[in-house]
Amino acid sequence: MDFTRTRPGDVKAVFFDLGKVILRFNHEDIVERLLSRARPEDRRPRELFAFLFDANAGLCNRYDEGTISSRDFYGEIDKRFRLNMDFEVFASLWNGIFTEDVEVTALMAEVRSRRPVYLLSNVNELHWEHARERFPSLSAMDGWVLSYRVRAKKPRPEIYRAALEVAGAGPGESVFIDDLPENTAAAAGCGIYGITFTGIERLREDLDALGLLG
């Protein structure tokens, strides 16, 4: 099937990614914040970055897939890097990295006036609980498909199948916006029309071409 031929009338659900689409952040900020209280000999930013975010072996892979609890996640980091803080301080530093892209959330609201809008995100428990409380636009969505609940991260097909089930949509009936081409390509492989986010103006053009804007 050629998923680039999805017709506007076929679209029953629109999925948005969270990080670097709805919310801005960068991983370097997380590393800097977590090491802010560590002793000088324990401040190894490159090592901590790899320990957390390596694509294959990073601890965040387990945390984002919900196979490790928030407190055990913190415990493994603290054991290795001696952060010199309790869990509550860790959680505050871990979470305080996001800013909302208000142009995207305004566009998302415009789309939602025509179609149901869902979140489809690789996200961990602490980040999601914080983001949902901090940013009302997330609570206004029609539903959420979260990697730590599904126990699968993009680009694994399980999370896309879960998204279609949540939305009650079949192949060729949904659209997904993500900042990573590998994730939109994987979505297309599961029958979801993928749009790679490169900026608000291009996204508006892409959504308008699908008949999803007024």
C-alpha cells in the first residue's frame, strides 16, 4: 500500500509526538542539572550522557519502556555517579527541562476542532506526570499512547499498533507527526501516514494539504 496517498476523508485520528514537537528540551540540560550537586570527582558529563541516553545501552531505554520504576531508575544513576541528592530533588531537576512550543499547541487545537488528536510518545513516568500537570494542552487531547505504559518505544511496531487501537483507526486512517524520520517511517510501515516535523510553517502546509485545517 502507498501510504502517501492517504485521502483527507480517511483521516480518523492525528497523533503528535511530545518531545521536540510539542515540548522543547535537550538532553544536555538534563546531564548538567543532575551533576550540579555532585562532587567534582563525580562530574563526568560525557559518561553520564552515554549511561542515560546511548541508543542501544542507555538506561533511559528501560525507563521509557516501563521496565524499571522511577525510584530504581534514580537509584541506578545515584549508585554510579553519586548525585548527592534525594529522590524528590532528583525528580525536580529531571523534570524541569521543558518549554512548550505554543505555535504547535495552537495548531494542534485547530486540528482537534476537525479530528481527534492523540499523543504518541516515547516518555517516562516522571516526565509524563510532570508534563501533564504543567501543560494544560496535553490534558485537552483525546488520549495518550505512552511508551512506558505500552512497554514499547518507537520505532517498534507495538506502539503504533497500540495507537491505532486506542484511536479506533485502521490502516490509512491516521496521521503521525514526529521529529525523527525513522519514527515516521516506522509509522508508515504500520499504516499510519507520517509527517516529519521540521518547523511550524511546513507542518501547517502538510496538515492543510490533508484537509485537517480550516
